[in-house]
Amino acid sequence: MEIADATYYTLHGQSLLDENLSVHILTEEEYRDWVEIECTDSLSHLSIALQLEYRKDCNRLSDFTGYFTHWRDRNLIVIRGQNPAIHVLSALAHELGHFRNFVDTAGRTANQESIETLALYESQAFVYQILFFRTLENLSGRDLLLYPNLDGYHKFISNQIDIFAGDADTSEHAKGRLLVWLALLTDENLRQERSQFLNERYLNISSASAIFDYLKTIGVHNPGSYVTEIMQGLNTQIVAIRDLVDARLISGLPYWNEGSPYLRDIGLFLP
């Protein structure tokens, strides 16, 4: 938590301990129990019409690494703690993105929202992960998101991007990840950030922060139509996305400088 707190303080000038937020890093059994208790309690307060959809969401939580929730008038992040520390930190960074969006937009609820709107929320959290880890790199003086130019990585990249594209109609996480790329490459309001990315092959702190703020404004104003419009560019941009990810692989990278497997989602599959 010290690393997360130092990074968060650098970004926001405030400690996580001073936020209206509780972070719970749990064992597997504790995580499953938490999901069961929260879902049972929340279901008891919902109308019959909302219960079926919420129950589906609860079932999916069992497969997540963690999640942000506003329950019993509290902001909470719940993380599976029996994972490698860097995996836990990455999950925490993602959920902090959901938290920042929630508080910065005066709260919102995901009940009965479309996959397009949920994908926008995920895109915001993905961009916050970029912002968080680029800030952590700056603080530590270490590159954390570098990967070697190997045939295995090229095949891995191609397969994963195909999986994201195939899942985009049913998974808000897959759609949200692709939305980050497509917004960066096609939204005229992100020309400056696009130029920086194409020059450096990754988003720097300033660009990631600007995109996070921009996507928050989209979330307030008709998010579904924005996501639908941007996602229409997937078929024409998917080859470019694959090529841009491939271009980030570094020839001759020493094995001791290779990023963690648990950070590939950020270092390879986010800009």
C-alpha cells in the first residue's frame, strides 16, 4: 500500500488514507464471502426488475481480480490479495480509476447501463492505470513496462488483440480496452495526445492525464453514442493497433529489464 499511496499522492496531492475510500485486500475465502454478503444485501434493496441484472453482475464479480463499489454509503475497493504483489498493485490502480471517476463526476451507478456505457467506464480505468504506472516509473526511476522483440511476443500480441476484438460485443473490459486505442487514434479532440503517442510509442503522464479527464467529460454527456461512433472504426484500425503494439517490442532488451507478465496488459495492450 505504501507504493500505491506514494503514487496516488504524487498524482493528486492527497494520501489515500485521507480519501473517502476503504481498500480491502483479501484472501480468496474473504473475497468470496465479501461478494456474497454485499450482493445479498444489495439485492434486498432492489426492485424485482433490477434484481436479475444485478445477480448476473454479482456472478461475474467472482471472476474479477477486484472491483470498486459504493455500498452502504461507503466507497470501497475490494481486491483479491492472494496474487503476486505487482498483480495486486495493477488491479488496485485500475479500481482507483473507477474511484476517481466516481468522485470526480459526483457519483454514478452502473445499474442497467448498456455495455457501451460500461465500456466507457472501463476505458477511463484503463487510462488511469497508464497514468498510475507511468507516474510510478517516474518516481522509482525504473522502466516497468518494457518487453523484448521476440517471435513469441508477436504471436501473443496478435492472438490477444483478436481475442479483444472477438469479445468486444459481450465484454465491457474488451470493448473498453479497444475504446482507449480507437479514441486515441481517431478522436479529433485528442490530436495533441495522439501526436505525442505516435512520436514516443507510449502515452506520457501529461497525455494520459488529459485523456482521463476527457473521457470523464464523455461519461457525463451521452456516453453510449460516443462509444458506438468510436467503435465503428475498429475494423479499419485493428491492423494499426496491432502494428503499434508490435513496434513497442525492444530488440536486445536484457531479460532483467523485461516487465512483469502481470503488467503486459498495460505495457503492451494499452497505449
